[in-house]
Amino acid sequence: MGLSTLTLQKVLALPACHENSVRLLTHLSEHCDMSGPLEGIKILDLTTVISGPSATMLLADQGADVIKIESMHRPDHARGAGNANQSVTSVFLNNNRNKRALALDLKTEEGVEVFFKLAATADVVIQNFRPGVVDRLGIGEDALRSRYPGLIYVSISGFGDEGPLSHKPVYDPIIQAISGLTTVQAGSDAERPRLIRTIVPDKLTGIVAAQAISSALVQKLRTGEGQHVKLSMLDAVINFLWSSDMGSQTFVGREVEIARAATFIDLIYETTTDYISVSAMTNQQWQSLADAVGRPEWKEDDRFKTPALRDLNANERLEMTQAALKTESAAYWLERLEEYGVPCAPVLTRSAMINHPQVKANEVLLETEHPVAGRIRQARPAAQFSSRPYSTRQGAPKLGEHSLEVLSEIGLNEEEIEQLINNQVIAGSE
């Protein structure tokens, strides 16, 4: 369904400074059979590795036209990182599907000129260079804002634009360390800090960036105004942690160190066969757990009468639970705990997870054919839209795969494109 007549009337009544919004809304209204809710949105993606590419892939999955701009001399590092088949890495595949690729040398005047022509047709520019780099290249927010006031410009950094660490190189473990996440993962301030063995800060930043871009697009449609969206990995993780892990720092003047294990969710438990996860959070669930494992005396133990007391006595509670569960098999306990209404699940390896009945029922894993990498398995976007079932438009592109196509769309003729190729400003796919 297209946009409402009322919405279009309101936007079409806006002054000339809202030209981009009018263009966008008109385009959207003409596309009733859309590939996703963001059909008609054009995004210039200058990002590399995970945080930025995961954000733009999420938006591409939702229908946006994402043009991935890379240097032919220094392409996205993810193209050469991790498990690969036919020289295509899983990291690159899993963060860059549904995008088009342009190989462009932004260190040349001609390359910058091409970029500005592209920006004239775009709704969003996103970059995750170190602070100051885009300004030195001449494609920073100020330079583009002066020409395109309706543009949404997104800057992702590691630490932020200011401060003693702002210009330092950053990787996911560094953010885990400085944000307090490694201490949270340890369970207490007194324990050895532990990394989470997946790149939470990078991927979390990508999700936050995608949400922020969507919000900025809504405002642009309402007002015609663009803006500069700034986001640091450090800020994203601190905000993420505060909802459940920073209670000790919430009350000003009453901060406390967490010297004991601050367990909010029960641990992984060993059985006679495999590991299982059990979480008895409410009073009813705790009482049901006590009955399920044949320990009715737990229900009358003053240490465990309330959630607060069970948290205070977490170590004792977890030790007792582990001792009880170690007496039977995983299959036995999963069936019995389910019978008593206690939340539980098997602990699966990655290879076992992909074949679990619930995962199959959700149809979250899709298999597609990639022209270079062959048959691949990926997770579809988690959010599903009733207006249009998800389908992969194309796999992650080769370097510069769509260079000629993209430049033709902004009005460059064959002679101009040939000149750019000869001057090594752009490159097509091999």
C-alpha cells in the first residue's frame, strides 16, 4: 500500500527546501509492490568491517538501495578476514548482502567530484573512519551539508569525536574492556575480567546505527531537514549495559562495588550427559524447580524466599541447583523441567543449533546461491514485515561490481566513465 493521500498532500505543500522529501515520498508512493519498507531510500556506505556494514545491510534487507563505496587499493578489510570459499569470506558475505558496489578512489579530486554527484541523489551517507579522516578527504559532514541540507550524514566512531582516546585505533575487545562489559561478564569486580567471545560492541553499534538512521529518515519526511547522526561504539555499549547491569552505579552518591557474583540469569548446568540452561526467576518458577528436582525443602529456605534473597544468596542457590541436576541426563531434566513449567533449554553447539526444530520452524536460516562463493547459509533479518516477505535480492557484491551501473545512473556517459577508469579513479569488477 502506498502513502496516504493526506500525507502526500501535506508534504507537497511544503516549501522548496523540502524538495528531497517530496522526491522521496513521491517515489515511495509509486512503489506499492516494494522489496521492503525502505524501497526508494539511497544510502552511500563508506563503512568497513562490521559496525557500519551490519547497519547498512540491515537497511538493505529492508529495501534500501545501499551503494558500498570502497577504494580499489584498500578495500573493506572484511573481504580478507575469516573463513572463505573461492576467496569470498563469510564475514564479508554476512555483512554485505543486498548491496551494490562501487570502487572509487576518494584521494583524487575526480573521485571526490564523483562522490558529490552521488550524494546529490542520496538520502544517507554513512562512514566509520577515524575522526577527522573524512574532513581531510573533503567529504566530511560540513562539506556535504553546505550543498545538500537535506542529507542525513552518519558518523560511527570507536570512542567519540572528542576526549583523550578519540583518535586512537579501536577494536571490539578494546570497547569491551573500557565499557565495563568484561567485568560484567566476569560476574563480579573481584573476578578476572572476561571477554564475550563474539563482537558485541560492533554488532550492537550496527543495530543502534540502523535504528537511528530510520528515525532520522522519519524526521526528514516530516520536516525536509537533514542532520548529522553521531554514534560511538563506547556510547552504544554503555547504554546497552545500563538497563540491567549498572544498578550498582545508578543511585548517585550510593555507588557500590560488586564484589560478589551478580547473577541475574542462572548459569549453565552440567548433567550426566550434556549441558542445559535453567532459569527460575519468579517465586512460582523457583518453587516448581524445587519440586521438579525433588528438593521441596528449598521452598521453605529463608535464603530463597524472594527474588532479592535468591540473588543475594546466588552462589549457594547455584551450587545446590547444580548438585541436583548432575544426577540425571539432559534429556531427563529437560522433559521433567518442562513438565513443571521451569524455563529450560539444551545448550547447543553451532552445528546443532541450525538443525533444532524451533530454528527450523522459524525459518530463520536461508540457503541461497552466491555467484562466486557457491551455496551459502545465512540468517534472514529478524524483523519480518507482513507487507512483503523477505527475499535476498543479491549476495554480497564483488569489489566494484556495480561501478559502471551506478555512475550511469547519475548521468555520466560512456566517455566520462572510460576516462575515470583510465585515470584509475574507479574500477569495475574483474
